[in-house]
Amino acid sequence: MNSPKKIFGTDGVRGTANLEPVTAETALKLGRAAAHVFKNLETQSRGRGKYRIVIGKDTRLSGYMLENAISSGILSMGVDVFFVGPLPTPGVAYVTRSLRADAGIVITASHNPYTDNGIKFFRADGYKLDDKIEAEIERLVFSGEVENIRPSAEHIGRAVRIDDALGRYIEYAKSSFPKGLTLEGVKIVLDCGHGAAYKASPCVLRELGAEVIVYGNQPDGKNINQNCGSMHPEAMCQKVVEHGAHLGIAHDGDADRVLLCDEHGTLIDGDDIMAIAALGMLAENTLAEKTLVATVMSNAGLEAAIHNAGGQMLRTAVGDKNVIDEMLKHGFNFGGEQSGHLIFRDYGTTGDGLVAALQILRIMKAKGRPLSALAKCWTRFPQLVTNVKVREKKPFAQLAGLNQLVADAEKELQSQGGRLLLRYSGTEPKVRLLVEGRDAALLEIWSDKICGVIRKQIGI
């Protein structure tokens, strides 16, 4: 029995623009299927009239093509469309809630090059779709079932442009920063990656009083993420030193993630940000259940720091959707990824690079300390990552002696607060081994032993 066709990945639909599944034809079908599904999730629209879907995008050239295609599909099903133009992904999630729409769509490929694009969906409450809803949309796309559903001419949807969407998001982002506190006297280098935040982030920071030196704010449809933004933070780090700034902020293409840089030009990644914010929230007694949610990629030193401060850290599989799902399941209010996706649920429903940066700026101002000093609140454990090319992906249990060796390594590493992660790559013929601990020499020893066993039996 063939497995069902899939177009949804870990974060919506994504691929090379104008090749399947990121084509105008599939976008049209997605629009029709999604409109049908969202209409049937609730017996009445949130606005008590016609059902409405918000559509935003980043700055990619292919965004125009996909925006028109998916909106045509939605309108053909008798659902109205609200266009909000280029807006960060968290901005679309917020505006979806603010306008009482029934769903939100963002056309973006996030941190990927401009040749890629994608489509993300949000529910009415601003959270990403669960697997069940995605599966139903996929089923309708491939079955063609909705092709026979054709509202009459007078019931076709209407499309309108929401002129104040950017202003709504700007005010929302500013509201996450304490009233009475300003950024006066703070000099910031901001790299928007020629992406969706090119208007919002400079405006928010300046309206809060900061001196802002902006880069990556001239999108031309093809320069998104190109040698700039959070994918290339070395540019931001260099500019911070050149301008004598207090810190740097770098976004990816849709601004749902952020990386920072301290006043010395040292990169501050998602683990650093989570350490600063979570330890601060523990001290203020505002970290729900005293729990930080992170992924398997976060450094073991972060977990040790949270534990030593009286909290705990739960790990999920890679992907901000997995982090958010864990937070929703247990009522946690802060989580994120080493890559810079930070979710502050007290303020929003998804990763928000601007809001995350404002939370660190709040702590800097409240404590009167530079970012370099705040980042010393934890110690990063030595980490060793090794990739082994393999000719086949045999179950690890079938490799003689491997499981026992891994168990011995885990026992010794865990005794010093470290950890081990062994897995096959999902996209390449490789085994990936990550070992962390306080003793770098010990990491080398265990990595050599484990990789040696793998190479001997299935290595190329």
C-alpha cells in the first residue's frame, strides 16, 4: 500500500519556487482546500459574517505569484481574503487574531535563499496547524474532492488590503516592552536580512528611543538572507564593533528568529538568549512551572544552568513547532531553539525575533549591565559533532557492540552533566554523533570509539 502523498514538512510547505509543490497550480489547490477546512472547523466565522483568511508574505520575488494563486483558491470557495503585504511571520499570526480572522497564511521560506519559497498556516488563535488539520488539507489537495464545491457567483469571496497591518504589529511589539522604560542611550546595529522585518523592527526600536543603525533593509526580491541577517551574523558582529554599538540584532527572512551580538562583537545565539531570559524569569518567579522548553540541539550547559537555579529544562525534537506543542500541552510560557526561534507565550503564539530582542533589551536596561556581562550567566559545555558517511542505514541495535558502547558513554557523560545524541541524518547517508560534557578530552575518546565501531561495520 502506497503511503499518502505529502506536501507539508516540519514547517508548512516549502521548496524551490515554481517547482512542485511550490507552484501556482498547487498554491491554488491549497487555497481551495484550506478555505474548505477552515470553514468547517467552526460552525460560524469569528467575525460572525463571512469566513476570512489573512495572507502575508516576506520579500521574495515569487511571493507575488503564490499570493495571487492561493488567494484565488480561497476566494473561489466563498471566503474573504485580507492582504497584509510584507510582514514578519509573528506579525501575521498577531494580525490574524487582531482582525478576528479564521486563519492566517504566510508565504515565506524563512531563512532559505530567495530561490525557495513556502506556505505556512496559522489557526484562528495564531498557533500553527496541528498534524490532523494538515493531513485533511493534503487529502483534499490530492483527492480533488473540493473541485465539485463551487459557491455561486454572489457568494464568491472578496479581497481587501489591510493598510494598518504593519502599524498593528508595531504597537503589539512595543507593548511587550515595559511602559515607563525606554531605550534612550542604547545604540543598536540592526540587520533585517532584506526580509519581512525591514520596516517593523527599525520603527519599533526607534519609537522606544534607541539609536538604530540599519542594514539589510532594502529588499529587491532576490537579496533576502544573502550574506546578511541571522544566516550570516558575522556581518552584524563586525558592524557593532565599527559603530561602537551596545549590541547587534539580526533577523532571518521572515523575522521569526533572532541572533544577537554583544558590544565586543561576540555572537549571542539562541542558547545564550534562553539562558539570560529563563534565569531572569526564574529570579522574578515568572517562568511557568520553573520550566524552559528547548530542543535536543541546545547545549548541555544550558540545562545545567537552569537546573542549578532551581528550574528544569525539557527537550523536544528539532523544530519550533515541537517546542510550541510541548509548551501548549503543559502550560509553559518560554521556550526556543539554539538557532534563534524564541517563543515568549506571555506575548505571542509563535517565534518572534523582535519581541525576543526586546526581552533581552529589557533585562539590559533593568539591570544596567552590558550584554557581554549578562551572557556570562552560564557556561557552555565543550561540544563535539562528528559525521560518519555510511553505505546503509542499519538499525543501531544491529551494529555489534554499538548499543553497549553508547550506554557506557552516556553513563560517564551524564555523571558530569553531559549527554550524547546519535542519529542518522534525515537527508544524507550519514550518522551524526553529538557528545557534550565538561571534559573536552573525554569527548574525543568516546567519539573516536563510537565512530570507529560505526565505520568498521557500515562506513564508506
